Amino acid sequence: MRWSSRIGLAIAFLFLAVLEPATAEPRQVLLLHSYGPHFSPWRVIAGRFREELIRQSHYAIDLYEASLQGERLGQSQDEGPFIDYLRALFSEYSLDLVVAMGAPAARFFLRHRPIFKSTPLLITGADERALSGAVLTSNDAAVAVWFDQTKQIENILQLLPDTKKIAVATGASPIEKFWLENLRREYQPFANRVTFEWLNELSLEEMLKRVATLPPRSAVYYNHIHVDARGVPQEDDRALSRLREVASAPIFSFIDSNFGQGIVGGPLVSTQRLAHESAAVAVRILGGETPGNIKTPPLGLEAPVYDWRELRRWNISEARLPPGGFVKYREVTAWERYRWQLILFFIALLIQAAMITWLLLERRGRRRAEVHARNRLAEVVHLNRSAEAGALSASFAHELSQPLEAIMLSADTAERLLQASSPKVDKLKEVLVDIREADKHAVDIVQHLRNLVKRKSEFELAQFDLNKVIANAVRILSPESRKRGVALRVIGSQQPLPVRADQIHLQQVILNLATNAMEAMGNAASEARVITIQSMSIGDWQVRVSVSDTGTGIPADQLNEIFDTFYTTKDHGTGLGLSIARTIVEIYGGKIWAENRAEGGAVVHFTLPLLNS
């Protein structure tokens, strides 16, 4: 045979092998419950077994369920009607597998094994001790459970070493009576350390009252309650949940179907593992293997696991947990849940704090620099004012000499009047008035000079009318202007011009501009020497002051340079006057500039914000 033919045949066989489970008839499986489909722990085991069987099987599964309701009563009953029911149910179908869920269902099937002929049996959810004496055939397999029951008591005493009493909660059905006797034997080695209280002869309501009043240093071992002493069946997990609601002591158990329902935890039987192993054996039997040849070791206890909520409820320290113990249901803290978000938040917060700190330090340094600069500026302004006062000193002296001479003449006149034989009092009063006015004039001149050379380390901000500052500057300039033969013209606004600044600073600006204007007209004819100081409001938000002269003007290429520091066209100038004027104007939010007049001369403008803008 050629290789291509062999490969084609192999592919065909492989295709048929894959296709066969999908096209084959569904496997008929009967799940036989010991008491009913709602009794724990078989309810959990059966549910997980169904899921695992469907997941692991290559065949479609047609699953039936039936329950031995009479087994929980413990009475001898005629089992014929139930067997007839099963025969009628499967009269047209042959069962491929019967799965006995629990020891009672297994014993029932084995008692009637001849009726079921060659139907394979799989026993699960049963302890080996409960199957003691049962004879299995080659057509039977079991995935059983077996564990050392003393481990549960050792677990209780490890977690609660001061325990003096353990209440054992179990029911009164036949299988529970079997386990009651078994537990009594197994717990004998602990009799000299703890007292066991057996609650099997109580109804559930009586058990609840007893568990609620247990003395301190007690514990509860829950071995399942299928039927209580009054014969009331306890389906699902109602008995355990009700016990937890009223218990005055922590509750322990042996199987993980009760975990998360109120037990503290410990080494437990895994229902998931039991279901998984049982489904795996069921799939092998459905696949054609002989059940008797499938041997699986009994499942024991898994690694200890504990409910963090119950540990906290009963104040059990995690330090007492055995090595390898795992804690579940721990409440996740905000740090654990949002760790990375919090880390990023704190990093961002630190960065932000560092930036804020840096900005504050920068602001502090800047403010120090500003204060230092303002102090230096104040020093320079003071020096400039002193220079202006020096330049005007001759005019001040000339101006001051006039009232002093008037005082001297008035004093001589008063002395002559007093030497007369009959002094004229009215005339003396007039002379005294003249002396007082001359003295006031001299005081004003000295005060103006004093303000001009006054040393200040800080700006004194105040609200005032700019027209008054211009008027004061004109009074100071008047002696010098008369000396130089310069006419001072003032064109003021009819309305007040309120600004906020330091009056002395703005006065100095006007003095600097007017003084420069006088010097610019040194070569002009005496009759053409005119300085005009004009103030006006521009809209409702700004005031403009203009100081113009009739000199030779400013070279066009120097209009933007005259305000630079140390720039001067004078032979003995410092180059600070206009620079200081610009600094002062800009400090108070204004602007200063110069331009030439069309009719000759130059004009310097500066603006300031109006206070009501």
C-alpha cells in the first residue's frame, strides 16, 4: 500500500473516532440519592458531580435522579414499589451506569444487585466505614472517603487550647446513629481533657437553645443533621445556618460544603475533588472499563483552611493556625484593593508637595529679592532726590531769603514803633501779621525741601488727587524757573484725578521731567522758554500727564534710549533721572515715553491707572 493511501486511511479512522461520540446514543446514567436531592453534603457533591461528568465525558449524558425517601426514617419498608418504579422508568432503556450518592443508596443497590443484572455501580459520597461489610462485585467501583476523625478535635484544641466542652450536633437517622457511635469511640482519648455533650436526642429547636447557652470555653462540632430527634428532616443547610445565628461558641465541621456557611474551618474533605475523581471513574466505566478493575484510594482531609470572618468573630488569633493553614474571605483593606492607585496618588502628592515647597521657597526668595530691590530703588530714588535738591538749592536759598528779609524789615518797623512815645497798637498788629505770613512762607519752603530730601526705606501708598501733586511740584520748581527765566504753565483737569501711589515718588517724576526740560531750553531765547505741565483723564480708566518744552527736541534715534539706566547727553549727568522716572511709573502700573513736538521741543508723557477704573 502506498504511503498516501495509508495516510488517508489513518485520517479516516481518526475522523470516525472523533465523530463517534457525537453521533452515538446518549449514555443513560441514574443518580441514586440516599435521602433526597437536597440533603447536605450529598446535595453539593451531586451538583458538582453532574458538572464534572458532563465536562469530562466524550458522550452525551442522559442523567436521571431518584431518591430513597424511606432510608431516612429507619423503618423496615417494602422496597418493592420503588424497585417497580425504577423498572418501569427504564423499561425501554438499559442503564449504562448507576451512581449511588452516599452509603444508604449504595447498600440499597447492593441488596438488589440481581435485579439490576449487569448494570455498573459507582459509589461516591460515602465513607469506607459506612460501607463496612458490603460486598462489591467486579461490576462495582467506589470513590470513598476516609479520614482520622480525631483530627477535628485536635484542630479545635489547637485553635482554642482552653476549651473544656465540645457539643456534638448530629441527627437521629440511621446513618447518623452509626456515626454517633463511631465518634464516641474515636473521641475517647480526649475524655480526660474535654467534656463531650451529645445533642442527637434533641430536636433542632432544643439544639438551638442549648447551643445558645453554652458556657465559656466551649466549641460546637457539626456532624450534619439530616433528621432531628422528632423526625423532622433538615434539608439544605438550614440547620447549620440557624445554629450559627444563635451559637455562643465557634462551630467546626469536617467537610468543605459547610465552609463559608458559619464554621471556623480546619482540615476538610474536598467535595470538588471527590466530584472530580468520581466523574473521572464514571467516564472510564462508560468508556468500557470493568468497574472492579478501577481502584482509587479513599480521599482524606485537605490542607487546613479557615474563614477569616469566623476567626475575627470568635477572637481566634491567626498565630495559632497550623503551618500551611490558609485563610479565606479576608476583608480586603483599602490599601490592598487600591494599592497601586494609592501609591500613584501619594507619589503625585509628594511631587505636588515638593513643587509647592519649591514654589514657596521661590516666592520667598523672590519677595526677598523684591524687597531688596525696592530698598535699593528707594536708596537710588533718595539719592536722585538729594541731587535734585542740590541742583535746586540755590533757588531755594534765593526763595528763602525773601521771607527772611521781610521778617527782618517788619521786625525793624516794630522796634521803631515801640520806641515812639505813644506806640500805635493797630500798626504793630499789622506788622505782626506780616511777620507771621513771612514766617509761614519760609516754613513752607523749608518743608518742601525737607520732603524732597526725606529718606524713606518703604513706599507709602495712599490715595490722592494727582492735580495736587502737580501743584506742589510747581511750587518747588517756581524759584528755579524764575531764576532761569522759564515760564511754567499748568493745564490741569477740572475733575479730580484719583490715583494710588507714593506722592513723593510721583512728585519726583514731575520734578525730573521739568528739570530736564529747563536744561533742554538753556540755549533758547528767554522769551521762548516755556514748560507746560498738562494732566487729563483718558476715558474712565487712565490718567495722562505730559511735560513739554520749547527746546531743541530729542534726536529721533535716541527717543527710546533716554530712559535707559546711565544714559545721558549731559556733560556731568548721571543718567539716572529718567531711568528712575520710568521705574517709578511702571511700579504703579503706568507707562512713560517721549516724542518730539511738531512746533519744536519735546514732550514726555506718562500714564497711570485711575483709582475708580
